[in-house]
Amino acid sequence: MSSMRVAILTISDTASIDATADKSGPTIQQIIQEQGFDCRSPTIVPDDETQIQSFVKDCSERGNVDWIITTGGTGFGVRDRTPEAISPLIERDAPGLVHLMVSASLKHTPLAALSRPVAGTVKNTLVVTLPGSVKAVKENLEVLLSGGVVDHALDLIRGGTGKQVHRILASGSSSNAIVSSQSHTPQGHHHHHDHSHHPPQSRTALSHDPSLPASARHRASPYELVSFEKAMDMIFHEVQPLSISKQPVTPALKGYVLAEDVLAPQNVPFTQTTSVDGYALRSTDPPGVYKVVTSQNHILSTPLAKDSIYRINTGGPLPTGANTVIMVEDTRLISTYKDADGSDGEEKEVETLVQIPVGENVREPGSDVKTGDLVLQKGEVITSIGGEIGTLAFVGRKKVEVYRKPIVALMSTGNEIVDLQSSRPHSGDGWGGIFDTNRPSLQAALEGMGYGVVDLGVVPDDISSHVDAIKRALEEADLLLTTGGTSMGPSDLLKPVIERHFNGIVHFGRVTIKPGKPTTFASIPTLGSKSGDRKPVFALPGNPASALVTFHVFVVPALRKLGGWPRSQCQLPRVRVQLQNEMRLDPRTEFHRVVIRVGKEGLTATSTGGQRSSRVASLSGANGLVVLPPRTENGAQRLEKGQFADAVVIGEIKMS
């Protein structure tokens, strides 16, 4: 099981003023960290229902916390409001956990009967409330952590089957076996701790030691071969949105994600305006001849004279005294002012041909948007289509809070790789090398999506060059994207450098997909930041087609998650297509490059030809990836022409 993230909330009026008064929060943190959980310092709020709910909602909606533990405010004191704050948020109650905690505490004191704990899930986050005393906290956590209770609950909440626990129980093994079978450290490596209670460390490096000769390298990958679905779950669990900033509402805002609900600061329109070109007048004015006044010779705040009408254009405000608008088509020109040479100039008199009822062709204040109306929701993507930016401008918002867009550090690795624009032939045997295909193609894709790129160039196969490049990436970017160096060769250095030089974690090093089996996802702790903060690293295969496919499948969702996109929108959209070619199935999930077209019969997908992972031409013109299911022993061996399948849309769909 990957590392479980825990958030601690101390609820105390006293501690909110003086953080040193909080004893329970740090106690929980120490116990939880000793068990191998990923846990940051406690957050402290006063006994205020709104602030308590805000913390729980934020953690659960962002999806960056698996377990929220609160301490304080669960008794019968006047200010004890924790149960009242959290109970309305609970979607699935966990009465068994409540009973477990109360019964355990009753063994120590009958006063435990006065505690009012709450437990359950909010979205995919477990929430448990503990009392405020250090003694009670220790008693409750002891029983929750024993026998794998919380481990099992968190596994099920995350979509696990719990088969391992059930298998151990069926075999009659002890509860201690259950605990040891569910380590919280990444990749299931157990955290053993002694009486000195050291904080959990990253697991032992699995990669080969590059200081040893090639004969000492691994002959079989030490990294578990994970499914596509499990790989995506690891990415979404590890990658969290970046910080929030306030940005001006300009066209540069496209691509950002709103970090706040946007409420209209004022009525739109602010005052009565017209929806047509015409003349403002009174509904009591009968048909007849009237003088024409305009914004050039009449002040809006001055009441309109009874013998006059006010010329007005669509969207313009009505003058004082007017309550309706007659369209130009319902009037006739009577006279004009003459210019110096006797030619017709401005309108002088106009005849109205009909009487107009009150409010005709008039937009009332707030008829489009009223003050306080929700016009855009937190989590909405500000697209380049223009609707969101237009809406912000329409309601008069000059600045808005958004999640920061990630910056990507990009590099290729390998002594054999040559930069196209500064190519130098390799010395030695006269071989000229391979032009770097991946870096320019990935940079084009990233910049086309609106992401900033730090170009780290081509990094040779030596440890110091890898270390220097990664250090720069950690300083200047939010995500490191590399290609090459992920396989089993002695010069494949990326995993060893991440694990051995940066104390990083390789969350997965192989995936059951085609192309892209050696795709690697890792994270590296960042210096000088909050405890537990890590920057994601994607090491894609060196073959060009594999690199581009895995970029769209894995990296794009991670970038979107960093940028604050809702998880449901992070992966590229999928559509149902009719195959125009036979496609053979592989034991792995395959992403077959295709051209998607739309016609009278719907969407079709045509193969781009040979799908060899080194054949980048198979992606030239491709705008989709047909997702072929793994071949099973007794199942179909291919999808036939005319059958339907899902396809990931990676480009604009073409017309037939």
C-alpha cells in the first residue's frame, strides 16, 4: 500500500491563541509517524464550527488526505462543538469505530461515557474525532491502530478489496500479522522501529548500484509490474495541487483553474439599460413628434423633458424619467440639423408611430446577474474558448484566485543522444549518434498546453550530470520529465540517482501497458518546504512513440492535478469509436495510435500503421489512442474491423 496521508486538526480556543498549549496534536503526530504514516504538523483552529468544517471540506475535496484525525471539542462543555460541526459532513457513518474507541476508554475511566466521538467518511477520506487529553488520545489510537483496523478501513475506502486481510484472518493468523502485512511505507516495505522512535525513512533503494561493475547489475527488474489502473491511482494519490495565487483577469488567465467560488460583486446590469437601438421615453407618451436628445447634450441624471425622447444604443442606460424604449423601426425621421453647407446632420425631430408599454426593450438592474450570484465555481478550468474570462469581466472581477500552473523541467538522457540544433558527432568509432526526438516533441506538446518549460538539454550517462540536472529541476520547476535511462542497462542511471542521491521514492518502475512498459513515476523530497512535500518525477521510455504515448496517458493527468483540475477531469477525454482496422490484442493494455474522424455515422478510428515503439511516425497526424484491453487465455485475440472501442482523445477530431 502506498503511503497514507494523515491530517491532524487540533480544536481548542486556547491553543489557537498559543500553539504551545497544544499537547494532543503533537502526540498524535508522533504516534502516527512512528506507524509509518505520512503526517504533517497539526493545524489548530478555535472551537468554531465553520472553521472546523472548512478544514475537513478542504482536505476531503482536494483528495490529498486519506485520514483526518481531530482532537478536542468532543465533550459536554459549552464550547465543545466538534460533533455538531463534523456530523453533517459525514456521508457514511462508522459506528463500529465509535464503539471501539468508547469501549476502550471505558476500561480506563467511566468518564469516557461523556465523550461524543464521531467517525465516518467524507468523500474518500476517513474522519475520526478524538478527545482533547493526551491520555485519551493515546488510548484511542492504540485500539484504532491495533489489529489493522484503520489499515483495513483505509484500504477499502481507497477502492481496495481487503483480500490480504481476509486471507490472514481465514488462516487463523494473529492480529499482529495483519499489522505487519500492511506497512504504510511506499511499495509495501515495512517500517521497523526501535525504542528510540525514529521517524519513518524512505525504503531501501531497489535500483542497481551504479558504482558496481556492469556484471553486478540486476538481471530482472526489482520493481513490481503494476497495472495501468494501479499506476494512475498512485499518481493521483501522490500528486497534489500547487499553491494558490491571485491573478489579474486578462487573456493570460487561460489554462488556470479557479481556486474560489466567484460571486457577482454587483448587479449586471447596474442600472436600467436597453436591449435594442432606439429611443428612451415614457410609456405614457402617445405617438407623435418629439425632439431628439442624446448623450452629447443631455445628462442622464437630468429628468427627460416631456417633449423629448433620448436616442439610445443597445446596452446603454436609460435617462431619469424614461421607463421604456421604442425601436428605431417604429419611428420616422421628421427633421435634421443642417451643417454649414446645408447638408443634413444630426436628428432634430422624430415621430413615434406607436405607444410603447412600460419596460418594453428594457433590461432591469440585476436581470442578468444579481449581487452575490454564483457565476463560476471553484475547480472550473479557464479555457481558451473565452467564456470564463468573459464571465469574469462581465461581472467586474479584476482579480481572481487560481491554482498555480506547473512548470516542467525537461531533459533527455543518454550518451548516444544528439541535439538536432547543435549536433556534434560522437567521437571514437565514427558513429554519429541518434537525434534527440523526444525533447522537442514533448516541449511542443507542453507549450501547446500552456505549460512553462525549463529545458535541461541532453544529459550524458554519468552520475554527476544527472545529479546536477535534477538539482536544477528541483529549484526551477514543479515536475521533472525525462526520457531514456529507465531500463535495465548499467548506464540507466535515473532510478539509482533518484533513490541514492535524493532520498526519492520510486512509486512504480514498470507498468503493464504497450508501449511504455518501463515508465517510471517517482517523487523527491524538496528542501526548505513543508514537511512531506515532494516533487513528482516521470521518467518515460526513450523510444519516441512510447514517450509521447505515456506523456498523454500519465504526465498530462499529473500536470492537471498539480494545476488544481478536479480529478474527474484530469485524464484526457475518452470517446467511443468504430474501428476501421483489425487490431490484435496484447497481454498488456495497449494504446494504439489512430486518427479519429467524425462523420454521419459517428466517430471512426483508423490505425496509423505499424505500432513499433520506436516509430514516432505512427503519432504524426494521430489524434487518438484506442485503448485495447489485455488479451486473456480464453478470450478474444483481436478486435475486428467494425467493432467499437474506447479511444483517448489527444488532438482535435477531424472531419471525414
